[in-house]
Amino acid sequence: MAGTGGPDGPGAADAGRRPRRGPVALAGLLLPVALVAAWHVLSTAGVFSAVELPAPLRVLEAGADLLARGELWTHVQISTQRVLLGFAIGGSLGLALGALLGLSRWAEVLLGPTVGAFRAVPSLAWVPLLLIWIGIGEDSKVTLVAIGAFFPVFTTVSGALRHVDRHLVEAGRAFGLRGLSLLTTVQLPAVLPAIISGLRLALAQGWLFLVAAELIAASMGLGFLLTDSQNNGRTDRLLLAIVLLAVLGKLSDAVLGVFERWAIKKWA
């Protein structure tokens, strides 16, 4: 009997039907290229004024000017640092509390409604309170990002752990696994795809909450660059900040995607 991984088996057929990564990656660039082309046409054909929609070349020139001054890298570095710190703190707390509520019925009854209520609070509502409690320094911004990263991880982990296959858990207990060892050996690997999906959502949410923090109380960062550009009528720099946020968000998500493939192959 031919094996599934043989040259004539189903595995070979699936591999033949699966699109190659190179062409797929190139196909994914078609829409961004089309959008930039449309942007160029609209900005140079007189549909929008140079103030309303600067041409892509002007945005690149604005980025080169900030880079030459040494400001662009500072904005990117500070914003990235805030997101990564807040994501690490919020994701860790979300994983811990999500595991608690996902495994304990009493914890879900006692804590679930309160956490759900806090989850409904808009991001901007936290900003004035954090400024009063913590001040306008780095701690308030990282805290706001952590709040944004916490809830997606908490929600996905707690929900996934409630639906782990009972037979899988019983098999782990039959091998003498209890408590933390059961959680790390059986339950978390069983819900690993859901956990990583929550992490990816948390990272995207972290970027959103970062901009909310930097729009109001910051002197550096991409959110500050947005506000400063608006106040000074520099639409080219404003668009530059938006493009950089999109690129950084996509790059950080791509890194998590690489981790997801490695983690699922190793543990799931």
C-alpha cells in the first residue's frame, strides 16, 4: 500500500495543488501597488489639491527629510518599543487570567462579568484616568497598550480552554498529570492555534491603543507625528505616519505568523 507521503500519494497531490509561496507573495503585492498607482493619479491629475492628498513622491521626500534629521527613526523606535512592552505585559496577563477563568468555573462566575464590563470601555476613556494616575510619561502609554493587548488574549484563551476535549484531559490525568503540568502539557498545546490568534489580535489592538495614547499625551512617536503634522498642515508627514503604522503593524504580524507555524509544528 502506497504511503501518503509517497510520490503518488495524496500528499504529493496536495503539494502539487498548493500554490508556491513566491507567486502568492507577489500576488499579495498587486493591491498595494494598485493603490499607490491610484494615489499617484488622483494627486497629480488635479482631483485633490497638494494639501489634501500629496503625491507619493512628496511623502517619500518628507520621510527622507525626517530621516536626515534623525527624527524618523526616533519616532519609529519609540512607538515600536511602547507596543512591544505593552504587548508583552498585556499578553502575559491575558494568558494567565484567561487560563484561570477557562479552567475554573468559580473564577468565571466571580470574575467573568467584571472583566467583560471593562472590555466594553473604549480605549480613549482610559487616557485621562491614566494621565491622572500615572502621568504623561512612558508608563501611562505602555499601560494603555497593555490594556488593549490584554482582552483579545484573555477572551480567546478562556473561551478555548472551556472547550478542550475532555477525553484528552482524562488521558493526561491517566498519565499522572495534574494542575500546572496538565495545563502546559495537554491543555495549552490543544488550544495553541486559538492562543496565537489571540496574540495576533492583541498585537493589532496594541497598535490601535498606542496611537490613542500618543495622539493625546506624547512628544515623540508616530501618534505624535500624526497630531503634529495635522496642526502644522503637513499632510505629507501625516500620510507618512499612516503608512509607517500600516507597515510596522504588518511586519509585526508577519513575525507572529512565523512563530505560529513554528509553535504549531513543535507543540500542537
